[in-house]
Amino acid sequence: VDAVNEGASKSKSKLRLFVFGDSYVDTGNWRKSIGSSWKEPYGITFPGKPSGRFSDASYLGIRTPIAYKWRKEVKRSNLEYGMNFAYGGTGVLDTLANQPNMTTQIDFFQRLVEQKVYGKQDLDNSVGLVSVAGNDYATYLARNTHDL
């Protein structure tokens, strides 16, 4: 049993999480000057103060992946847990948030793979999380209220 647990914990430590979506999974991609996630009550659960995070993924039992916007400002070792491409307020289509939609987020990921930031072994030990809520609907309603 210990060998099984040890193997599971080793593979778990190498697991990479790639996150795409909106504020339900955004852990810090909005700029401080425009993001409401830099104000209270955000950050109460982690890290204890507002830090640009709309959500906290630590409940998964793995390290929270670095937000895409910080990719060039951290050590390479900080990228080993994956990356979070999610932006609060976005959706599958363009929304009122004027931030990268799902297609653009996936394009960001694809460029990193092409640049060999993540290789085949990284992708073989990874999980993709996609979370999109109601921003597409809200944008449609806001832009088409005259039709209702």
C-alpha cells in the first residue's frame, strides 16, 4: 500500500493543470488598474489579501498554476504546475469584459506548446479545466435588449 501511495503522490506532484475560462477559475490575469479582484473581499481565502485572484484552486490538492500574465516574470520552475489562462468576465464569445475569450486563451496555450515551454511529457501528465458561466448570455442580453 505504501508503494501505491508513494507512486500516486509522485505522479500527483508532477501533474500540471491548464485552466481556461472566466472568473470562476481566474487566479490573477486581470491588471491591477482595472480588476475588481484586486479589492476586498477577494483574496480572503488565499493569500489573505486581494491579489488579483477571482478564485482559489488549492482545494484540488495540487499547486495552483501560475496565471498566464505572470509567465515571463517568474522562474521556469514556477511553470511546472501548469498555467491559468482564465480571465474574469470572459466567455466562449467576445463579452463586455474585452479580455481574451476562450479561443484566444487556447491560442495562448498552443503558442506555449509550439515554443516548447511545455512538451509531450508535460502534456501527458496534465489536466485541462474549462469553466464558462453566464458571461456570454449576459453580453447577449446587454447588447440585444431592444429585441426583448
